Amino acid sequence: MKLLNKDTDIYPLRKQYEIRDEILEYRLKELMPQLLKERGVDMWLVICREYNEDPVYKSLTPSLVRTASRLSCLAFSIDNEGNYEAINLGRPNGRLSPYYRHAYLTKENQYDVIARVIKEKNPAKVAVNISSVTGQGDGMSKFIWDNLYERLGDILTADDTMAIRWLETRTEKEIQLYPQIYRIAMDILREAYSTDVITPGVTTTTDVEYYIMQRINDMGLVDWFAPDVDVQREGCAGQRMSDTVIMPGDIIHTDWGIEYMGLHTDTQRLGYILKEGETEIPAGILQGMKIGNRFQDIVRENFVKGRTGNEIFAASMEMAQAEGIKAMLYTHPIGYYGHGAGPTIGLYDNQGFVEGAGEVKLRDNTCHALELNITHAVPEWNGQEVAFYMEETITFTGGKTYFNDDFRDVMIKIE
């Protein structure tokens, strides 16, 4: 059941890089000045050392610039008249030339040059990545801060909002790419959820994990976390039984994600292994999926621009409780990182108010992993409580949420 063809479904590397660099050019020229104006930032400085890259750094460089070089420094400046400039204050690199003006062209102390160029721009404040909210906005090292502060003083401002807004915002081209990326991920999973891979009574959950990892590797892709495969079984208390043989009648669950062309997926899927003589999934199990889908819609209804993650969480859980749904909610942003920058909407280990990231507001043109679960008593399993784990990457744009084409959570029948 090979659904994917490497030669037709995965772009050649050169094509991938061309697409990514086209997106980068648009983001730097069009999106960056918009975000600087939105946040009221005169200059944003992203500065880091080789092998200790700022989490934002690679999202600001073309495909062939894979690491920082010695001391890398990128500055984004806008004045009161709206004049915008992207400047490379690190070592000159021809691959950066289409995107940045090179300003470090002497053998002076590099920090002195950085300070001089910044003072010439005369910003009221320079935002640097220091954050208590997200690690992705906390890329400034103590050593670099000390060197800059010695030269620039209080115009340096700890400000994670530029990092968050840059990382979370998706352009139209990126939004268009997500269904293609998602189809690749779902096709790999459909292969894994078949009798070509699973022989009930023989195949283990670990076997399926390695099948997925090998398939990803064969496709020239990477998974940003190793897949988790587990089962629930009638008469067994464990809701996530791993490293076990898959048996007829099991509900199989997988949580995993890939990275392709700079964007990440994060998906959970459920499947049912038909017993001998069964032709359909038991109605009670399908009812659990239906309840889970309803809770997905409740959460999506509460995706309102300007609401904080905590507000979305509270409103969603209140509605679920009113409908008698036993639910947990732990949705997160996704994009350049699997667990992206932006509003956290509940945590698996904190079904309540989340400090920091929970108070970040929902913005338009962002993507989120709609991650949650519901618990439902299945009559065919003598009323056993079954957890229905669901996760689906959605796009929030124009004030509405959208699934990636036809890839909404369904229970996959394995026969």
C-alpha cells in the first residue's frame, strides 16, 4: 500500500530551496516592516554565535545559510518616515546579499561596528530577544548582552514580541503549502495503518514506530520528534500501552510530526483493528470520535482574534462541560517549530490558567496544532472509558479556522 512516490510527491532539493527562499524574500521585504510598525519597534537585533544560534536566526536566512558564522548579527530598522532596511552586521556572505545590506566590511572590533551602525540609525530602542514567555524569544546570550550594553546602554530593550510575531505569522504562500505538507504526512500514516505493515498478533507498536521513521528517512525528510505508537484494548486499564503486540480489536494511536520546507506538522491519529468477523468499527467507538470532533469544533468556535490562550481555553472547557463532554485541551501554535511561538491554549499537565504563553493573544494568519482529547464510555467494551486523542494542524486566517483540506481526524479502519 505504497501511497507516496518520492519522485513525484517530494520536490527536488533545489526546488524546495527555491520555494523557501522565495517565501523568505517576501517575509523580509513585506512582512518584516509591517511587524516593526505593529510592535512600535525602531530596530530589532538578532545576534548570536556559531553553534549557539538564536532560535529565530535560521528563519531569517536563506536555505544555504544553515548556521551562524562566528558572530552573526542581523538588524531590521525602520524610521518615522517608514524607511526600512535589513542589515547584515556579521561577516559578509554572498548568499545573504539578495536580502541584506552588508555593513561589517572592516577589521574593527565587530561589536564597535554594530554599535556605530545602530547609533547612526538613531533608534529610540533596540529590541533584543530576551523572554520569560518562550524559549524561542530568548536567544540573547549573557556574553553578547554584556558586550552590547557596554556600548549602547539603555536603548537595548528586552522584547520578545518581535520574535513571537515573526515566528507565528504565516504568509499566504505558507498557508497554501500546508495541505501539501500534510498530505505527505497523512499518506505515510495511512501506509503504516494497513495490513501491509500491521499483522495483528505479530506486529508491535515499536515495529510501527520504526516503519514510520524509516519511511520518513527514505523520503529524504525528517521527523522533528520520534513517533509515539500505542494502543488501547478492551479489558485493559492502560490508555497508552506501548511496546506491545497489536491485537485484533485494539484502538491504535499515533502522535508524530514531520518538517518539510521549513514548516512542521503535528498530528495524532486513531485506527481500529477489525476483529475476525467484523466489517465495521463498533458504533460506540465511532460515537467517541464524533464527540471528539464536536469538541474540536467547540475549540474552533472560540478562536477569536485578540483573545488570549487562557481565554480560549476557559471558554472552550465551559462549553464542553455544558454539553457533558469529558475533555482535555492542550492546543499550541505550530509553524517554524512544532511547538511554536504564540498563545498556549491549555497544557496536558495544566488544565487551567497558563502563565506567560497562555496570556499571548491569538493573531490572524497563524497556524495551530488543535490538540485535545475526550473520554467516552464504549458500550461494546462493557462501558470501559476510552480516551480519544486528537490533533490536527489548523490555520486561523480572516477570523476563521480551516483544516488542511480533507485531513480532519477520522478513525481509520484497519482490515
